[in-house]
Amino acid sequence: QFGTAGEASIEYDENGTDELRFAGNAATFEQDVTFDNDVTLGVRAEDVTTVTGRLTASVGAMIPDDVKLYFGDSEESHIEYNENGDDHLTLSGTVGVVVSGSSVVVDSSTAVIKAPTQV
């Protein structure tokens, strides 16, 4: 245990989970940390993982079906693949959605609806 009142500890749980367990208010790693296998951050849906720098993926990233990827401090916009609904990929913005590029290609059946001009 560490701290004057044993506020932190490092333990190998041989008789339970077979995990190396860090306990205390927080753990700070002063250097890079490398994981050689899968990593789970958080144990409940309400847990929040914050990345203060840049988050990168060397082999792509996977967002599960029916989960919104939010943008904006107040979650003003999102992207979602709606597997349990209409099987559409939804790009949603509270003010609008802009698709931009030197060329934009839309495949399959295309429906473009222009909203009426507001007065």
C-alpha cells in the first residue's frame, strides 16, 4: 500500500480475476503505455473516457450498430448507422449538414429534397 493512510495500492489478484490491480483516486503514467492485447476503458455505459490529445487508429475504427458518434460540446450533430430501424447511415446536424469535397459521389437511388426557403 502507498500513502500515509494506505490510499493507494498495487495488487496481483491471484485468487480472483488474475489481474494486476491499481487502486486509489487515480493512476498517472509519466511515460508512454503500451498494451499488447485488447483494452477496455470503463465498465458501465455511463463511464466517460476523455482523450485530451489526438486519438488515432492504425487499422481503422469500429462504431457498433445503433450507436451515435456525437460532435460538438452539446452533442449538436451526430453520425449513426441505424441497424434496428431503416438501415440508413444518418448524418445529422441541428442547423444542417454540408457534404464538401472536390467531387461528391452518391450511389444507388438518390433523393435530394430542398427545404423550402424561410421568409
